[in-house]
Amino acid sequence: MRRRALRPGISGRIASALALGAAACSSFYPQVGPSQESCGVEPLHVGSTGGSEYGASAGDGYDTSGAADGPPSDMCSIDAGSACDDCESKWCCPTRLACYEDPVCVCADMAMDVCLASANASPKVTASCWASFTATGNVEAARVACERAWCTGPCAIPAP
């Protein structure tokens, strides 16, 4: 079967139509907002060799550059300085590391830390902090699911 050649000018019209369509469609997409790293914390990169503050002392989980403290092996030490961190290190290390490697989760984690610190032990505010973190995405939800399965008591995680 022979292919018919396009008439001159047809390919130009097709290109114009595609360009017009692309321009028209771009007006329907919403603004995406700030970068995922906008919270100032860089996600942990597998194989990083940062300090070991998080695993050996009661650090805040972030170093002064905004990166998650310590290399992955230190992130799951069972001497982190709190019963909750020790429990998560022992039972939920893969979900913890997945969170620290994800730019959205690491920012949500930092926001949850701030939220919990300002909750002043209010059960309602604490539950709201955990619910907000869990609803952020799949990585966050998996981390909380593991903590709920293994560390509800030490981490004082409210029921969903």
C-alpha cells in the first residue's frame, strides 16, 4: 500500500494546532506552589555521611545545614535518647529512612515535631498533629502505620 504524501502546508498547520493546543492547555493547570524543599530541610541521601548527632544524642533530627542528622546507620541506632526514637529505630527503621529520604516527608516530619512541641500535651492538638502528618502522603502514612503497630505506647500515638 502506498502512503500518500501530505500536501504542502499541512504539516505546518498541524504544528500550529499542536502549539496552540499546548498553550491553551497550560492555562488550565494550577500553580504548583513552592519547591518541596521549601522548608529548609534537605532529605537524607542514601550513602550520606553526615554527623552522628541523631543516633547518639537527643538531637532534633536535623543538623545546622538543614539536612537530616547522621548517616543511615546512625538514624536507626537504639540509643537515640528517647523511648519513642528507640522503638522506631528497632521496629520501623525502613519507614523512618524512607521518610528522611523523601523531601515532602522530611518537611512534614519537621512540621509535626514543631506541632507536637506546641501541643502542650493537649490530646486534641496532638491527634491533629499526627492526623495532619499521616494525611500528607503514602510515605508518611506508612511510617505512622508502623509506629502505630509497634510503638503506640512509647510514642504516645493517639488512635486514628
